[in-house]
Amino acid sequence: MKTKINPLIIITGIIIGVAAVALTAFGNPKNMGFCIACFIRDIAGTTKLHSAGVVQYLRPEIVGIVLGAFIMSLAGGEWRAKAGSSPALRFILGFMVMVGALIFLGCPLRMVIRMGGGDLNAFVGLAGFVVGILIGVVFLKKGFGLKRNYDVANLDGMVLPVVLVILFVLFFMAWPALSQYVADVKNGVEGAKNTTSFAISTSGPGSMHAPIFMALVIGLVVGALAQKSRMCMVGGIRDIVMFKNYNLILGFIGVFVAVLVGNIVLGNFKGFATQSQPIAHTDEIWNFLGMVIVGWGSALLGGCPLRQLILAGEGNGDSAVTVIGMLVGAAFAHNFALAGGADPGMVDGAYKAFKLSANGRLAAICCLIALLVISLTNLKGEEN
């Protein structure tokens, strides 16, 4: 198949890369900027689905992405409420994709952003991600499918956008009190108390964020562009293997180049290395296997975490269920110590590395077994 290049996919990738650099410059965590998995995890934290105090914040970028896709799909006549494609399995797949992403510490988008920042651990993740997608492609070629979906009531297709907007409004209303609480804690005020219904990080990655409305606007732009361009890294690698089509992968090459150039211009690029990378670890085996889970699960779902948000914005209730699965997966990963953690770095003159917990290793193995079972039992001709 001859590749027909869509310039919009390249433009979208470059804009996302620039957005990631800008968000980091204005407060988002270094070596992150824009991460679907991390941001959903933070939302799970601020809504008290988990109690990891360093990752609790309602990320406006996620709200903006879904709302941007919703608005763009409406404007383009592409919005359509549909659902019914194996919702329970999609929930579980979303759950496992999130567990894998948090073992690695990032979604496919953050993986590319980390690569552009010089984080060699992300290249290990990329290898696992590609392997996972290739395994998924094998089953797709053998006839894997999660049944078709059907038109449903319009309200069904609006559930996730509406819920996220309501959450954002409530969070924004609580923001003055939350800001005061964070300031009091940092200033050592005795008896500082959070009087809102939201949890909020006073230290760690959750306490690092760009201005609320800047993050929201960037999310809106990214959501609109990703909807129009069909941005999806899983789709990019899948299309290369199955159809020899290189169009979608160009978007993520655009992200990588924009982040790399942006970091060099701002003086943030220190060369390619594995150690001492912000919010990353050097446990290579689990970096690799975590992204195998993400690639395999996303291939079966038909899209990466970013693509699931976009589809949910377009009215796809099955993708909304997948996103909810990711939210629950994030909560579970932190409540049961499955997630990866940053390397402590230099301690007493020696480099100390993070090691994934026994719970996390067991969860990764269980996810791989579950992915194999789901892949084998949903082949063409099998009972779905």
C-alpha cells in the first residue's frame, strides 16, 4: 500500500511536542510535560480513588483533550454515540494498559517525550511497546475482535465529556481553598487543613503543574487536532506492519523532534543517559515488560490511551468504558503498590536504583497471562 502523507498528522505531532515543552516550562513535571497515563493517575488521586499523596491533582489537559475532540467531531459531523463492543473486556484491557504504563512510568506519548529529553530508559520502553504491538498484530491477523458496536442514545456518548467538565468546574471552584492549603503547608503553617472534597498534592509530581487555563487550552487544541488527524502511536506501528503505511507514525516522529529541539533551545537537554532522569527508573526488564503490556493491550483495543480519550470525545461509549478502566487501574496500581517509582539517584556517593515491588512484578505477569487468554478466546469463530 502506498503511503498517503497527511500533513496534519505531522503538524499535530509538532504542536504536541511544543506543548509538552511549554507545559514543563510553566510548571508540569520535568521529563513528562504531557502524559495521558500520569494525568489520569493524578485525577484518580485528587478524587480520592487512591491515597498516594504525591500524585493528586485534577489535570485540565485530560478535560481539554476529551472536550476538544468532542467539539471538533461535532463541528466536522463525525460525532456519533455508539457502544456495545465487549465493554467488560475493554474495561479490563484499559485497566491492564494503565498498570503496564505505571510500571514503566508513562504512556506511549510520554515515552516519546522522554526519548526527546534524552532518557534512554524510554528507548527500552519503546522496544517493549513495539514487541507488544507486534504480538497484538499477530492476533489481529488471526481474526481477533471485540464484536461490533451499535448506535445508542446521544446521552450515552456524552457521559465522559459531561462528567469531566463537571469535575473540572467543581475543582476550579475549590481551587482558591486548595491553593491556600498548599501554600500553608509549604509555609509550615501549623494546623493547615484541606477544607475541600478534593485531595491535592503538596509535594512530588502532583504538586507540579502549569496554570489551569493554560493547561486546559492546550488540551483543547491537542484534542481537536488529534481528533482530526487520527493521532495514535499504536495505530502508527500497527499500520506499518499490516499495511506498510507510514502516515500515523510521522506524528510521533514530530513529537520527538519538537521535544528534542525544544529541550536543546531551553538548555534542558543534557545528552542521552539512563541515570538520574526525572520521574523514571532504570529497572530495564520491567520498563520493557510494562510497555509490552501497554502495546499489546492497546493493539487489542484499537488505539493508545490518547486515542481512547479522543474516541470517547467522539461519542464512543466503549472507549469511555476503557478510560474508566484506566482510571480504576491507576487507583489499583497505587493502592496495591504495583506502580514503578523514580530512581532515588545518588545516595552516599553511589547511584541507587528503583526496584519494582513483588506486587508489581506479579501484576505484570498476571496482565501478560490475561492478555494471552483474551487474545486466544476472541479469535474469529470463537464465542465472544
